[in-house]
Amino acid sequence: MEDIKEINPKTMESKIVPGLYFAGEIIDVDGYTGGFNLQIAYSTGFTAGQN
């Protein structure tokens, strides 16, 4: 995903395509640790799953 501004952070739903949710590595977020950011993957997956 090129622009995370197109994702509602409270639900992880696309602001462009209703019913489309994003989680994990599909969201291009850089962490201070580099590599895979497991906390982002877990948190976004949980949030998307709740909605």
C-alpha cells in the first residue's frame, strides 16, 4: 500500500473500497527495528478482525 492515509486506523478498512481491510506487511510501515514488525502485524490483524 503506497499511502497509509487511505486506511482508517481505527478499523483498518480502506477509505476507497468499503469492506476491504488491511493488516500486517501489506501496510508499508517502517519500524525502528527494521525487518518484520511483528507488533504492527499482530495489532493490525486484531483490529481488522474485530471490524
